[in-house]
Amino acid sequence: MQALEAEIKDLIISSMSLEDVTPADIDAAAPLFNEGLGLDSIDALELGLALQKRYGVTLSADSEDTRRHFASVQTLCAFVAANRKQ
């Protein structure tokens, strides 16, 4: 799971173009939106597409479950681990 966590942190950094952020800077339990990394809804769409491309997971933009999966790196890891197609 730690390898997947590192991959997802790298994916967040690359897909969000967070040039001054390293994987070590991202707290896996911290919120991705608002007070955490400060991502917004556009970032969520971009990250969702990146996750779909890399792991073959299916996300619904309007789903409450999807919002829960995007709460933190840890919740994204759990979702990807349970749903990846590769």
C-alpha cells in the first residue's frame, strides 16, 4: 500500500503541476481539498482522469462516494486498490 501511496502522490504532483511540492510534503491523511492541498473542483476532474488512465478505475463525478474517495491520499489509495483494473 505504501508503494501505491507514493504513486498516487506522484500522480497528484504531476497532474496538478505542483512544481514546489514533493511526495514527502503531502500528508496522506490530510484533506486534498480546501484546507489540505487546496485543490478545487477542476483539479478533482483532472486527478480523476489521471487515475482513470493510470489505474483503469471508474469514477462518477456527481457521486457522494467519489467525494469520499477524494478526501485524502489514503482514501484514494483504498479506492484504487479495491478497484484497479491493472
